[in-house]
Amino acid sequence: MASAHLIAGGLAQLGVLLGFEVVGQVGGGHAGRLTLDHPQGRSAERPSERKTLMPLVPRDRENEVLHRISFRILRWIITVTFGLVATGLLISLNYSFKGGPLLGVAACFFVIMLAQRFMGSRIVLNSSTVTIVNPVMNYRIPYGAVSSVHGGGGGTLILATREGKEIYAVGFGGSMIDGIFKTTDKSIERIEMRIRKKRGSGQNVQTVKSFRVSWIADFCTVGALTCVVIAGIIGI
């Protein structure tokens, strides 16, 4: 009898640890039937059901970047290629410190700067605004301030505001292959989808314009100017 009570007590403690409760009793000179049931008002969660409880982030709350893949590939090909050329010219200065190689380095830096600024242009969609990143300026436009988004022919993308302004997206300038891949049309659809969801939110409708910061392009600009000045001092 004592051993039966010990076994029942052990099962009860094990059931509590596992989230079950013991139903039944031991008595009458023999071991009664013991069953393990789930606690009242609680059901077992299947693995598939637990997955549905995980919070999902809606797509329109995430930052989404729209740009042409060809621009991004060309940007880094140009940056790496001309960066290697500039490195070789700088190494040559150890043997002959003249202005000619420095002007070559300045030219490489200038090409890299143009590639980073023009081919790095893009459109960024977030939860409240659409930002057009152009080579020199950024335009942050609340969805409520957008009146229309349309293509200007040849794969261009233009965003019109309620203030009567049209902002040209350099990242979606004219492209011969856009007629095949339809990147501009797909981007217009993504922007219009965000606008439909956010237009009635009663947000600020003022467009904010600011200078674009591009660390690689800015470094190359300073480097190019420095090389030109030094080359002018020492002569070609």
C-alpha cells in the first residue's frame, strides 16, 4: 500500500512538471486506475498551431527598395575596376612622383563618384513615405502627398505630388531593356499599392528635400580634388 502511494505521488509530481494533472485515486486495498489529463480549460498545442501564434510583420511596414539590378551590378563593376586602376597608379608614385599619375587617379575617382551617385539612385518605400534617391538630392514624400505615379516613356518613372510638382526618378531613367523586363511598370504597381493603403491616414503632406550623402562618392570627390591640386603644384 505504501509503495502504491509512493508511485502515485511520483506520477503526480511528474504530471505537474509535464503540464498534466492526475485524475483518480489509490485505495480499497489495491491500486486504482491513474490517468493523465490536460489541465481544465487547456488543450494541447500542436507544432503547426504554435507556428500560427508567431507575430508576422506586414509587408507594408518593412522598408522596400526599388532599383534596377543592372544599375547595381554596373555600379560595383565600375567601382572595383577603376578602384584597382587608381591603386596601381598610386603604387607607381613610389617610383616616379609626378603629376601625370595623380591626374589619372583623379579621373578614376571621378568615374567612381559618377557611378555611385547615378547608378546608386533608387526608390525607398517605408511605412509612411516614399523616398526618391537621386544622384544629388533626396525627396521624401508622404503617401498622402502623392497624386499619381506614371511612366514618362522609354522606361522612365515620374511621381507627381499634390503640390503640382513632378519628381523624376533617375534610378528608373530611360532603358532599352526595360521593355523586356518591365521594371518600371512593376515599380509603379508597388508604389501605387502602398499609396492605396496609406493615403487616408491623415498624415503630413509636405515634401522634404535634402542633399544625398554617399560616403564612397563623397570620398572619391575629395580624393579627386586633392589629386588635382597636388598635380597642379608638382606639375605634370
